[in-house]
Amino acid sequence: MTQNNGQKILKKVEIRGSHLQMGQQIGEACKEQVKHSVENARVLLDTAYDSLQLTWDMAKIQASKYIPFAEERYPQFVDELRGIAAGSGVSFGDICVVNVMEAVTVDALHLTKCTSLAINQERSLDGHVMLAHNEDWVPEDEDDVFLVEAYPDNEPAFMAMTYGALLPNIGFNEHGIAQCIDSVYPSDCRIGVPRLIYSRAVLSAHTLDEALRAILVPQRAAGYNHLLAHESGELYNVEVSAHYFALMSSENGTLVHTNHYTDSEMRKVEHEPDELISTRVRYFRAQRLMRQTQMHTRDSLTRVLRDHVNHPDSICNHATIGDPLDREKTVCSLVMDLSERCMYAAWGSPCESEYHLFRPGF
Ligand SMILES: [Zn+2]
């Protein structure tokens, strides 16, 4: 943690080389964050034992069933996990549990209640293409958030946000492709390629077409919503489940997504939609806030990310009290400017922290 006028500034780790080397560099540079996130996940499973009936050892066995599918399709990203394990001194099995946590807990952890926004030239005062995202997760992992600036040997350079032992997914690459991710709750999950693995592959895409193909990988275990943007101004929401997907492009120069399916066909595979109330409130609130400003700026986007309507389940999320499976808060808030190829990141609740500029060298 770096202090600057009393403000916390996220740590940024620069990594380069093979996938194994890059993982190892993350593990070494963020050893404490990796260990802490694994410990947090253990405590979460312990606390939730009555509802999940899942011990850590059982979770490791479950997680190990997904790894062969990841290895078959994306061995390079399994190598990154091996590197994170080697660099941090945490076992590969433990690292795998954290990376397939949503699958092994069969989505009983209703977490990652994130909000994502995007604008293109039609609605941007300075003509810049921008994405904005609040990452909502268990409060204990707020300390584990960091940024990665990566220069893989044979893939595009990228900058991304991540925390603890998770593979980086939310960010942009040197070809002007950016991704935000929002959890959704499909009912057709299966053993297959874990969501975090194929989401990582989006950051290695050269074109939007490649990014979409990465997401729609055969035998995927389940799905997220991916808000994808290209520097040209193309904006997509891609709602995904294990078997189905819906591709929606922006019609008015903006896009919003939260944590429920918006496509009518995808709603048919939504697990327990009656439980997904606060995400709908956030969705409509974000839509209205985006409509209220004709030409957006970075400041207008951060105002949306700091909104408190329906507090504590607001866009700036503070829902830290209650069921251990349902506690979350905004642990990191981002605005990515694809036209400038830079990221503004606020650590923790954006209502209480400033956004700091991170500009990669690519
Ligand atoms: Zn707040």
C-alpha cells in the first residue's frame, strides 16, 4: 500500500515473460495478498459449512475436476496459476480452489455483485471510449486488490485489476480491447472450462472476434456477463451460460450491466431470479443516471460509480452486514479510457477514495 496525502494507492505489479514466469512474478510480488485471499476463502467455506456442507479438502477435490478442461483448452493460463503457487508458496490445489470458487460452491456465494458501464464517441464529451466498473466482493479481500501490467512473450500486453490468487480478467490490452465482468447465475452449470480461465483469454485477444471466441469456448463450466469494448467504439454485453449466450450491442452509445440476465432467452436459464432483486435496482438506477447526462466524462462516470440509491445495496456497495454468504462491498472502482490507454483506479469504496491514474508503457 502506498500512502499519498492519506489516500491509499493500489500496488501495480509489472510482469513479463512466459506464463509460468508471469505467474511466479505475481506470486512473489503479492505473496501476502495471495495467502490472505486463500485464507479468506477458507474462512468463508468454514463459516458457510451449514449451508454448503463443503470442507476445504472437499473443495480441492471439486476444483481438481475442472483443471483438466482448463489444461486442454488454455494450458498457458493453468501455467500462470502454477506460477502464482510457486511464487507465493501456496499449494497449486489451494490456488485452484480460489479460481473455481464460484463453481465449487455452486454459486451459493451470491457475491461479485458488480456494476459495469461503457460509453463510446456518441455519448462522450471528448470522444473517448470509456468503461467503468465497481468490483464488489467480500470486504476482507479489499486489502488483496492490485493491478497488473503484463508483457507476455507471445501475447498482447495488457493492464488489469485483480485480487489475491485470482487470474487477472478486468482490464484492457494493447489492441484496444477491454473487458469488465459481472457475475450472473445460470442454472445449467457443468464441469468444464472455469469462467475465470476463459475470461483471462479475452485479454490475449487481437480482435473483438477473438475475444468473443474466447468467451464462447466449448465445454465452458458456466458463464458471466462480459462487457466488451473496442477502442473503435464497438460495445457489447455478452451474457453467457454453460450452453447458451446472447450478444447485445449498444444502441445509444452507452451500455450498463449488473448481475442478472437481460436477454429474454437467457432469463430462461437464470437460477432463482426471485433472489436477484438488488441487481435489478442497480441496473435501472445506472440506466437512469447514464440517460441523465447526454455527453459523459470521466467525472460523470465516477459520479455513477459513487451513487448510493438503495444503500447499502447501491452501485457504490456497502452491504457488509448479514449472512456471511451475502456480505460484500465495493473493493475497487475503475474507469478505463481506451482512447488514452489508461486506467483510473480507486481502492475500496469510491465514495471515500480518490481515483489515481495508471498509464501502462504499451
Ligand atoms: Zn459508497
